[in-house]
Amino acid sequence: MTKASDIRTKTVDELSDELLNLKKEQFNLRFQKATGQLENTARVRQIRRDIARIKTIQAQKAASAALAK
């Protein structure tokens, strides 16, 4: 699980890359669940929350950049 403080230190590009990686992992976990191969069911919840955390911080950074202009 990623901490919000760690995410805030990353750049916008790093956040986009991290989000892409998490979405790929989420897809793989959903595929494993559908085929009955998923062992760590708690990981699905962690990934979903990490994605939400990154999206929230991306929105905050975009809003602060808009206010700075």
C-alpha cells in the first residue's frame, strides 16, 4: 500500500506511469479471479485504493496548477 505522502512527492509524469502500472495489475488480478487463480484477494482492494489515491492527488495537483496561473 502506497502512502499519500510518498505519492505527493512524485511528479505528474511519475504519477501517470504509476497509475498505468496499477491499472495493468488490476486487470491481471481481475483475470486471475475470473479463472479461479487469485490467491491474495486483499490485493484487489489495495490496488483499487491506491488507484483512487493517485487520482485524487493528480486532481489536487491539477487544481493547484490552475490556481497558480
